[in-house]
Amino acid sequence: MTRITLFLCIVAVTGGLAQLIPGGYTETRKVDRQTRKIVITVKRDIVSWLGDKYIRIGEFKPLLYRSQVVAGTNYLVKISIGYGRYIHVIIYQHFSGNPTQVTGIQTGKTLADPLETF
């Protein structure tokens, strides 16, 4: 019992298991290769949605993300769409890898806007 308590205290102080706790989003970090690949798999859906809203796209560059472990993983991603404009996108990927789908898009974002759930 004492070892478990000590372990949990150390983890709480260092944040060592913060990424493994289901339900909570991680801190914001730069997009890595794996996350970029996931975003690219749903790029067509995102571009189509933006086109339906008459939002012009000059580029499509994922920059930052947060993730949340649920019955799969939610990725909350900041994407530059050019002309000094940004969008926030939530992408869900089941543990099996399929299906990967866009579950939310926010427009009118800036580079300085924090990635917050919506």
C-alpha cells in the first residue's frame, strides 16, 4: 500500500501519467508525423466542409494539437488555411484505426487562440 501511495504521489507531482488518463486532453504540442498523417486522411472532408461555407483555402498546414484518449483518440488540431487564418478541428480515430472522422470544425481562429474543446 505504501509503495502505491508513493508512486501515485510521484506521478501527481511530475505529471508522469497525464497522457495516459482517459478523458483528459494532453497539453498543446507541435504536430508530429503520426498526427499529421491522421489529419491528412481527413483533409478532403475538412476542405469540403470549408468549401461549403465559402471559405477559401490558401494552404493546409497542421501546426499544433492536443489529444484525448476515449474509446479511441480525439485529436484537437490547429490548422493554418492561409491568409493569416486558422481553424480548429476535432478528429476522432477509433483504436482499430478505422473509421477516422471529423467531428467538429471551428473557423475564425488566430494563431494565438488556445486549443480548447468545443
